[in-house]
Amino acid sequence: MSTDILEPVCDPLDRNDYSLKLVNEICVLLSLVGSIFVILVYTCWKDARSFAYKLILQISISDFIYCMAHFLDKNVSLSLPITPGTLCSIQGFLVNFGMVSSFMWSMVVAWTLFASVVLRRIDLDKKFWIYCIYGYLIPLLTSIM
């Protein structure tokens, strides 16, 4: 009995496909440029330093970490004497942390909108340190595990 019949002829999600890699690289690069833009606007213009923009800044920082981790294997491995296993572990940690942190900060933004519109709370900016624990500490702990 031949196993050739069970194997797919063409895998549409082949990881070696150049066009998929190119689209992925372009999207990550656009995300990196957008994150850098948001970070620069927050640091350069004091008028943009509202509580809502501070939350958006946290999402941009998380996305920046993810994007830098995405490009880590292409640039760092050529210049530093790091073993591929160590580099893979660092990249995996940063990718996981960046994605989970971005998701958590999106949940913080959703909660802030709900609390301010539906519950009519106005003192949400005083609890920013709790949001930082939720947006950074929980992803850090899950990434370490």
C-alpha cells in the first residue's frame, strides 16, 4: 500500500513560499513604522499625552516588541556569537510577550471604554498602574512559563 496517495500534492500554506514571506515582511514593517510613529508623537507633542493616547501608546510598545522580535533572527544572528537555540528562545519569548501584551492592552482599552461610557466612571486614569500590571506583568509571567 502506497502512502503517496495520502500526501497532498500542493500545500497552499507552504512556509517556503516567497510571496507569503514577502507579504508578511511588508506587513510587519508597516506595523513597525506605525508603532514608531505613535511612540514619536507621544514623546514629541505634550498635547497628545492624554489618558486615552497613553493606552494606545502601550499597545504600540507591545507591537514594537513583537515587530523587533520578528526581525531578530534576520539581523542579530549575523552579528552576534549567539547559538541558534538561544536566539530562538529569545525570539520566542519576545514574540509571545509582544502578542499577549498587545492583546491585554486591547482588553484594557475595551474595559476603559465600557467603564467610561456604560458605567460612567471618570477616575480611570488614577488606576493606570493596575492596567500596567495587567498589560505587562501577566504577559511577562505567561511568557516565562
